[in-house]
Amino acid sequence: MHKVIHSETLKQALQARGWTQKDLAAALEVTGQAVTNWLKGVDFPRPDKLLKLATTLQLNFADLVVSSAKDQPVIAFRKKGGAKTTDAHVLKAIAMGSLLKPLVPYLPELRSLRVQIQNPTTQYEALQAVAAEVRARIGLGGHAVLSYEHLIGEFEANGAVIVPVMWGEKQNHKNALHILLPQDKVTFIFLNLDTRLEDFKFWMAHELAHVYTPDLAGTDEGEDFADAMAGALLFPKSFAEAAYAHAIRQSATTGEIRELQRHANAHSISLFSVFREINNYAKAHGLPALRSKETDIHAARNSQRGKLVSESLFAPLPPEPAAYVAAAQNVFRSGFFHSLQRMIKSKGPGVGYVQQIMDISMQDAAAIHGELSR
């Protein structure tokens, strides 16, 4: 992808601040010649400098960079509740995507026949029909539990590379990150292992829905569909119908919530997911909603949170680099680290490359780089 800095926008931003090119170079810790080359289109900033340039001048990627839209990485965040996506988040993710492009030739050969959902909709019956088709293709009937193995297999079958990361339970802005490289037809799915077990399967299904609908990735419509599709895949109409019948017979909300929790445990999903899918079923069929309110559900859910995925995989935390890489390959069937290892041994990218493509600390990147360099 040929990219150049939008020189007029950059000059206007400098003028508004009363800065010279020399002032900008000092702020970014680069040479004055580097800034001159950017403005002339002779050179382009490295991702870390591009991010610093954007945040320093308070410019977003679209204003700062002139590029071919068809080649630009497409990103979608599975955000934490209440988290706000800023221009800096978007810019960093696009930069990660650009840096991932050189890794593509080292990936295992990806299958060319992939599932794409035509005319995606959140309308209940149409959505349930699509979910039923997907489940049948995987080999599941309406009364079978969708497992992690099924989801992982679908990522593998549809050209999506899972990158398990440990971004922390609270300090990071996102639970998952979807980066599609349209020209290469490769999708990288970063899954945060520092999330609760009861939420993790839903986030995986949400990301799988993005893989099925590449044209919607990065849009609000795409996020809405991915949430709806995840619920329909994990707890389809057949389950919601039976659970509704059991729950509605309870004499009090405590019994109702207990019944919902039983179903949630059976599917390894959250109480809220079951609650929402049952109410979606009831609304679509003109039935009374459950008596429990969202506040009741969240209170019950927060009182009995499960382990983090990272805690269930590794003991003690943090894991040794070898164990972490092995889990990515054996549990998530990901070729990411094997491909990265081949690239490191062939082209010699350093610790900084690992740090930037995984959005992790330099210390963690050094440990992973050392393991892959053996």
C-alpha cells in the first residue's frame, strides 16, 4: 500500500501551533530531514512515529495520511463496556495491520473457499435461519452446544489467524481486535486471554461473525450484526424456547435467574447472553418478557464471576514464553507464532517489531522474541 503524509494538513497543523518543521522533529525525536522527506512524499513515518505524529498534532489517520482505501487494513474492536474508541486507537490498529502485511507470506496456506453471509440482518427469524445453516455446516443440530473447538475450526477454515494475547483484564481498551488485510485476504483475530471464561466464547463468536461478513467489518452495522449473530449461534431459538418455558414457570425472579444460570453454565456463556436471547425469542413471538430486569441480571452475574481464560490455561501467571507459544499452537491451532518464528529467522525483525504487531510491552516482546529466535 503506497502511503504518503498529507503535506498541506501537516503544514496547517504546524502553523496553527506556531511550530516549525524543526520543532516537530524535536517533539518526535527524529531528524529535520526525516520531516522534510515526509512532506515531500519521499518517505513515510514508521508506525510508532506515525502514532506520535498524530497524537502530538491531534490529527486522525484519515486527515494525516493519503492512501489507497482499498488497500488499507480494515479494523473492528470488540470493546470493553463503556470504553470509547479514539482516533489514537484506530491509528494504532491500522499501523498494526500495515506491519502485519510482511508476515503474510510466512503464514500457512489459507483455504480459498470461505463462508460469507449474504444480506446479513438482525431480524430475528432471518438471523436464526442463518445461524441454523452455519451450525449445520459445522455439524451441529439445534440442540447441540457450540464448543470452543467448533469456533476455532471455523476461524481456521475461513482464513482467520488467531493471535491470543494477554492485554490485562482492565487496563486495555479492547477485548478483541479484528484486522482484515483486504488485498491479502487474511484476517488476524487478537483475543484477550485476560477475560472471564463466561464471556470469552461470546467474544469469539462475535469475531467469527465479522469473518463471515468482511464487508461490514469496522462499521456500527457490523458490530450490531456480530453481537446478534454471536447470540444466535451460541444460544439459538431451540434452546431459547425451552429455557423460556422453564424460566416463566418460576414463581419469583430469584428462581428465574437460577434457571437462566443453569442454562448459561451448560453452554459456558454468560447469564446476560442467555437472558438476552430468551427475551429476543419472547419478543419475536409476542410473548411476555422475563420478569428479571437487566439490573437484576448484571447484579447476579457480578456476584459469581468465573476465572480468567489465562488463569485456566496457565498456572502460575504469567506463563513462560514456551508455554504461551505452545498454547497458541495447540489450544487455538494458530500458526501465528510459527510464522513469526520463520520470519524472524529469515528476515531478522527485532523486538520492536514483535512489540508493535502484538501491542504488548517491550519486556514481554523481548521474552517472546527470545523464545522464537532459538
